[in-house]
Amino acid sequence: MSRSLSLDLRDGYCDLARQMGEAWRLELVPSRVLFNCGRPRRGELLRSVVLAYRAGPKSTWGPVLLELMAPAILDRLQHLQAKPPVIDPEDVRQQLIVELLLAAASMPLPENACYVRRALMARANQGVRRKVAREGRIQLRQDPLDAFPTDAERAP
């Protein structure tokens, strides 16, 4: 199992900051600081990061987007359940991040920027829940291994 999601996100963002030039860093720092301001401004900043993620290199803007969405990701992970033994909590976490990045890359953004975060999380949550539900249906159709006789039970 890897470390916590918040540590992974922070390290990814710090790696990105070290790799980028000073001009990029100066552009990103205000978005992190201003993200704590009022809801309309926060929505506009998130929309601009999503648009930059779509247009620019995904390896650059992905950590920025995940850093801004971290509180919503952590909140959503508390409500999603794994389906052991196939899907464990780490798989759910990774799938939520993949679904969030897919949503940011492809879904139409809401007209009102205040709803960008909610729309991205709703789409990502829907994708994860569908995959977990599909695995649950597969597990229900499978026979448990306890139902089959072992070699010792078969031998006379």
C-alpha cells in the first residue's frame, strides 16, 4: 500500500514546482493561494486550470488540478467502498483519480464556474461507482471456492 493521498499529491506538486521555471511557478502560486477565496473566484480558477490541463501538457497541469481538487477527492474517498478481494481501497483511490482526470479532459464544463468542482467530482464518482458495482455483480455470479471439493475430499 502506498502512502496517503495527501502526501502523494503534495510530493507531485513539489516535484512539478522544482521542474518548472520561475515564470510558471509565479503563475501557479496565486492559483493555490487564491483558491481559498470566495466561491465565484475559486470556480473561475478551477475552470482556468481545467482548460490549461486540456490545452497544455497533462503531466504539468495534472498535479495542479489534483492539488486543487484534493479536499473534494479526500471527502469522496470516505464514501466510496471497495469490493475485496479484487478491488481494494488503493484501487478505488487510483480509479477516482483516473476518472477525475478523464472528466477534466473530456466532459463539457458547466456554464456557471461555481459548479465546476461539483461537476468534475460527480462525473468521477459516477465512473468509480459503476466499476465497483460491476465488480460486485461479477462476484455475486461466481461460486465460492468452498463449494468445490478439495483433492483430499475426493480421494477414497
